[in-house]
Amino acid sequence: MIQIYGHPFAAFYWKTLIALYERDVPFQFLMVDGDHPDHVAAVSRLAPTGQFPVLVDGEQTVIESAAIIEYLDLHHGSAPPLVPADPRAAIEARQMDSVFDDYIMSPLSRMVFNVIRPEGKQDPHLNEEAHATLDKSYAWANRWMEGRVWAANDSFSIADCAAAPALFYAHWGYPIPASLTALREYRNRLLIRPSIARVVDEARPWREIFPLKGQNSPD
Ligand SMILES: N[C@@H](CCC(=O)N[C@@H](CS)C(=O)NCC(=O)O)C(=O)O
């Protein structure tokens, strides 16, 4: 059985977990936290900065959430691939996967890391810069989602696996304006999809550790 290192509250782990649930793939979960120093040591060895998710399948190790999803498409589960088999459709799915990771999840992560820095070490400009990035990204994504059900090619894909944690956490830390109805409706659509609702539910016990909590309701 494949093994996945992660943490139930970690956004990039969510991406792969959604894919595992979508494709109905059995796996052994290996929690990366202070109570499991052996798992922390393993991801430190297997990934450049000790980041997760990390997938181990026998002799094969795969790092990076997008690569793990492509690996699952190829080797595990029977649902349609989350990166479309048609290379032309795959371009749009990979494009939107990167958009949600880089322009929504990433600025939100910078805000989180800023808040948890030691007292006096916070970057006073960072929030303003991250908010400006999110303002642009939200507006762009709202235009992109007008008339669409899913983020790429009219079918659920890797792009939606990335969008779910990105929009879940970003809206919690820096609300999506009510005027951006297409993006808000897309976020709601994601949250009721069974694979995503399950991931969100399983992460509930860790909500207290979200450093930007209290700024907005997550769901
Ligand atoms: N590009 C990576 C990002 C992975 C990432 O940032 N993971 C976070 C958890 S969601 C992490 O490991 N943070 C702890 C660290 O970087 O030390 C991916 O797509 O898997």
C-alpha cells in the first residue's frame, strides 16, 4: 500500500488527499508533526526543505503535490485522470493548478509565516503586499470562473484539487469580496464536493492552529 506523509491541516497535503479520495486509492497516512519525529526526519531526508506531501510507493518516492497527483493518475485508482489524458486539455489543467498554488495559496502562506515569526521579526510590508496580490488574483480568478463549473476544461481536475485548499484558506485569512460572485460560488461548489467536504471535515480538529483564524468564517 502507498504511504503519504502529510498533516490533515496542510494545504498541499489536501491537494493530494482530494486526489486520493477522488480516485478511491487506499493509503497509509504518516502524520508529520512533533509527536512523530521519525516522520519529520523522513520528510527532511526525502524532500529538499522537509516539505510535504511526500508519497512512498515501494521503492518509488514522489514529492510535490502536482507530481504526486500525476503519479496517482498513472498508477493508482480507476477514476478519470485528474490531469486530462489529452495534452491540449492538460495544459489548461496544469495552468490553473499553478495559478491557484502560486497566486492564491502562496501569498496566503506568506501571511501565515509572517504572523508566526518571533515577536518583533514580522515584516511590516508583507500583509499589504500579499493583500495586493490576492486582490489581483481574486479579480482575475473571478473573471476566469464566470460561466465555468470547474477551473479547467469543464471537468474536475488537478486545478480544482489546488483551488480547494487555496480558496478555503485564502478566504479565511483575507475574504473574497462579496462582489466576486463567480469565485465565491465556485468556492462553495468545491466545498460541497464529497472528496473535499471529507478533507475539510477531517481537518476540523486542527482549526485552532490556523494563525489567521478569527478574521472570517472558513465555510
Ligand atoms: N510545492 C510544494 C509545496 C509543499 C508545502 O509547502 N508544504 C507545506 C505543508 S502544506 C510544508 O511542508 N510546510 C512545512 C515546511 O515547508 O517546512 C507542493 O506542491 O507539494
